[in-house]
Amino acid sequence: MRMFQFLMLLFISSTTLANVVEDNQISKITKDMSFGGFLDTYYAYDFNQPKDHERQFTTQPVRHNEFNINLAYVEAILKKEKSRGRLALQYGNSVTKNYSSEPTQGATSGPNDSKIFQEAYVGTKIGERTWIDMGIFLGNIGAESWISKDNWIYTRALSLDYVPYYSSGARLEHFIDNNQSFQLQLLNGWQTISENNQGKAIGMQYKNAVTPAFTFTYNNFFGDEEVVSQSSRFRAYHNFIFQWLQSDAWQYIYTFDIGHQSQQENDGVDAWFTTAFTVRHPLDQKRTVAMRAEYYADPHQANVVTSTPNGFRVTSLATGYDQKLDENTMWRTELRGFYSHDRIYPQGSAGKNRLEGFLVTSLSMWF
């Protein structure tokens, strides 16, 4: 509730400010700045009917059998010749879930403060094609965004649920030419705003629009990361994305990720991998259908902890239908199922199941 009141106060204050500024000053501000927002409402029904209405091993949709808000945010974006930035304040179930593991170190950190900010960074241009940004920014790993309207299917793939949604640090972005770009990032860690050890992590991205229809992207992460409550140990992660827009009617994305985590109590290395294939078929300018098949294998629980003998080994299938109601409003529906090697999904008031499935429908708007 405090977050909602804060957002309302921000909106009222910005509106009042706009009313008292002279017309020529407003023109000068709006030339370099834009303001917007997004609201994603949903209803989800989990066929396992978890007793506390909380779905496990996911960040969205989290709540079962209730109407709720997946994500809402307001934003201000600055774009000038030599400076840029974005401030986005947010609220929603996915926000609470994503920041639940944010470390608390001292009195000035922790999830309650950090989850307010989706992005908060300032950038400056240091060359004809080079920028430096510093602050909090959305994670670069993966083919899908936190913003559901930008994704081919409403919910994110398993691979995206278990990589950083956000990062805190500094990044260097260089546009090699009109088709290629490169990023180098210095980060506090793996989805952390507050530092949880004495080391820093690095991340990189290379993106190449090989042809107008085919784009290749490579992302990575290297750093010392804590798993459960053990000592920090080295983690490496690699993400490969192949996007092919074959035609206006058929479009494809294939991703493959592999991670390595130094064992917490031994000198070996635990590995995990995940892969996903998504196909989208626009029916017309307003209606789209899509399907996704994926597999996630983390038998050593290096990244996803299940406390079961075979770890997190899950296959998932999803199908979605989208319809734009107008230019800024979308209705989305998705049916998704999971099969786990172990019984990890809560079912009813007692017991666990290898299978889980849910149906979700969403109404979203943006401005």
C-alpha cells in the first residue's frame, strides 16, 4: 500500500509541476524526456491448487486463483545527444518475488528499499558510438524481457526465471556498426543491488543483426556467488540466442544456456544447462499464437534448489494466444504445463506432484 501511495504522489506531483511550468519550458523538457507506464493485471489458476495460493519455482504468475497485479511501473526517460537515463518505479507480485532474495547488509540495504526501482541509471556518451551507464538496470541475459508485452508468450521461460532480472553496477556499451553492439559490465553480483561479498562480477554481451531476419546474441556472467548459505564460489554462465524472423507469418527463437558453479564444499564444478525453442505465428495485425518447448537440467542444484535427489530437472510446454484490443491494450491467455523428475510441485493441502499446470489470462495497458 505504501508503494501505491508513493506512485500516486509521484504522478500528482509531476502533473502539478507540468501545470505551473511555462509552455516554452515544457517544450524544452519534453524534447529530451518522455514519460510512460505499464500495468499488467492477471488471473491464474493452478490445477494443483496450492494451499497458500502461492505457486513455486516461478516468478510469474505467482498467485493461484486470485486476481492480482503482475507488474506495474511508471517511468521517466532522458535521451540527449551526450546523456541518457531511465528512472522506473514499480510494484507487483513479480517484483516481490524477484527481490525476495536481495541481501540485507546493514541498515541501508535489503528488498524493501531495492524493489522500488526497476531501473535507475544515468549514462554519458564518451565517444561517437560509446556510452557508459551507472546505476540499476535490467538484466541482459536471455531472449525475453521482464515486461510481458514485449515477449512472444506471456510468462517467461524457465531459463529466464533463473538469471538476473536486474543488475547493479556500471556498463560500457559500444556500437560497432549499424548491426553490431558490445557491452561490458562491472556488477555487484548475480541479481543483487546490495553487495553480499567482497568481490565484483563482470558480464558481457555481443549482439549481431546478421541479416534483417536473423539476429545472434551472446551474453555471459563471471563472478563469485553464494549458493544457499555456503561460502562464495566462482560462477560462470553463458547464454546463446538465435532469433529468426523468417516471414511475417512465422518467427522463431532458439536459446541455449550453460552454467558452471564451483562446488561449495569440494574442489569440483557443478554444471547445469537449459534450452528453449519458441515459435510465433501472427494471424493478422491484432492476433497472434505462439508455442514454446523447453528443458532445464540442474541435477546438482547449483542454481535452483529443490532439496530432492535429482535436483531441478523440468520439461515445460506452453501455448499462448494474444489479441491487441487497441493500440495500447492487450489481452493475453496462456496454458502451460511442467513435468519434473522429482516431486517438487505442491499439490493441495498435502503432498507434492511431478506435474504442474496452469491457465493464466491477462489484461495489460501501456502509455
